[in-house]
Amino acid sequence: MTTGPLPWRNAWTEALYAERGFFRTSRPADHFRTSVHVGAFAGAIAELVRRADARRVHDVGAGGGELLRALHELLPGVQLVGVELAERPSDLPDAIEWEEELPQVMDDFVIANEWLDNVPCDVVEVDDAGVVRKVLVHPATGEETLGDAYSLQWLDTWWPLTEPGQRAEVGLMRDGAWNDVVSRVRGITIAIDYGHTRDDRPPFGTLRSYADGREVDVVPDGSRDITAHVAVDSVAATVGATLIRQRDALAQLGLDASRPPLDLAHSDPSAYVRGLAAAGEAGELMARGGLGDFWWLVTDTLGHGRLTS
């Protein structure tokens, strides 16, 4: 890898997607837990696929194929395709297809869970004189310095910076990346990610790193995930998406975090245990302050209208 210092977007890209980058050499499930690792999530997605009468599902940023494996059991007869830079998992069912690049046309149903947060961005910071400058980083150490002055209409519109020390991750690349995906789809596209809107932008940015199940120092050396929250309102405006909180979307798809009635424990103990497990999974996926706060960006070019904000 390049030794730097580099603009954050360049260092971030190399750290995740170069030949020895994190996503080419690591299984994300070994490092962090996402919605696709909770069984009830696949059930909700399967319900949405059925409502849309989709015959094909593309999972963009498929990781280790966790969601596709579950959908394979829940949606017999539906064609499943993973899109992922990493090699196809050796134990993936043969019926699940695997592509390294986005197909030119993707019909029916496309989902990208925690994909946009890994699209690298320029990082900028306001210096002591009030000038917005590009942040540079040393890939081996994570040490940062301020580079050239930086001006972009996107910042003025979506993430204006006014005070010294304020930072932002410039979301223009993410807007373009998701617009590219949506432009290829006839049907429903859903991006699911943690994010913020102009009313609640974090003043010092959201760059984070995770490895081995815990948060670690942000160092773009290829050994760890690098992520930042998504400016979801900007992406939604670019593609004409509806914004829905995950807890609300999952409630519309039938998930319920309520505990089963206690008398069921006496009349049907097995059903009570199953109900507790289902409520626990739904509670994790719908929790405020956790996965329930994630945003769904939903675009439906065929007008199915299956989810409402």
C-alpha cells in the first residue's frame, strides 16, 4: 500500500479494496455484527420479496453470503445473486450465483445492507482560520494533517461547516455510487445503513474502524474496517428514494418485539420459547439507539409501493 500521507478517500479506498485490502481478505462477520446476522431479518426481507412478487434478488456487498443463505431456505424458486469483491465462499449453496461486479441490468429486487458506509469519501475539516481543508492521513499510522483548501457545492447544500475543528465526510461519492446502482434496476432497490440528516449532522464526523468484534483506532492499513455514517437525505434526494427507519420498515413487514403472553408458557412451553426467541431477534433489529435507527432508502421503479415512510 501507498505510505502517504494521502487524502482520506484515497487511503480509505486502498485500505478496503486494494489487492490486500480488508474486504478482499476478510470475512466481515468475523469482525462485526450486522442485521443480516439476525435470523428474523431474512424473514422480513423474504416477506418483502414475496409482496413484490420478485423472482430475482441481488445482494450488493454480500459479505459471506449470510443473507443469501437464509433467503435460499425461505424463497425456493427465487434466483439469488451475491455481488461482492471477495471470492465466493466455498460452502455457499450452488444455486446462489456470485459476481464480482455489478451487472448492467438487475431486475426485480436489489438490497445493499451496510454497503454505502464503506464507499470512501473525502474528509474535510475547518482550520483555525475558518478555511475548510482536505484531511490527509498516513496509511500506516492514522496520523492526520490538513491539506489544501476544499470547496464543493455539496458541502454548502448538505453539510455546511462554520466553526474551526468541525469535520465532515463528503457524501458526493456515495450519492453517485447509489445512483449508479439504482439506474441499473427495474424494480425495488433498498440501501440500509446508519446515517444522519442535515438536522442532526455530527459536528466532528463519524469515521470509525472495527476489527475482531470491537471498535479500534482508525488506521487505513488494510487490517480493519473503515466506515462512516451516511448522509442519507442527500442520497435519497439524488435517487428519489423514500427514507424509512428500520424499526418502522420491519414493523410493516410483520416483526413484533412484544413478548408472548405468559400463560403460553404453561399451555405450550415450546411455543413460548419460540416466541421469546422471535421477540428477542425483533427487539435487536428494531431497537432505538441500535439497529432500529438504521435508515432504509427505498426506490421502486415499478411502483409497487410496498413500504411507506
